[in-house]
Amino acid sequence: MLKFVKGYMESIEDVATYPMISLLIFFIFFVLLFWWVFTTSKSHIKEMSEMPLEEDNHTNSD
């Protein structure tokens, strides 16, 4: 099975660019995530962290 995949991948022209593109997308995603985490206001984080603890006034009428 591995020989089949390896042979198939070697036949694709410029196949080495795909891992580099994947790494670039991965790196950019996490850089943007870290940027968002460090620039988000503390009040927004506190509000979001308290949401699961709030009591809903809505009732299901099922």
C-alpha cells in the first residue's frame, strides 16, 4: 500500500509545494489565533466565561 501511495505521489509534478503550503496555512492560523487572544478585551473574555453559568429565563414549550 505504501509503495502505491509513494509511487503516485512521486508522479505528481511539484508535489513538494503542498506540505509547504499546509505549513504556511497552519502557521498563519496560529499566529492569528495568538494575536486575537492577546488583543481581546478582558471584559469580553469575562463575559464569555460567565455565559454557561447564567440562568436562562427562557423556557422550552415543547
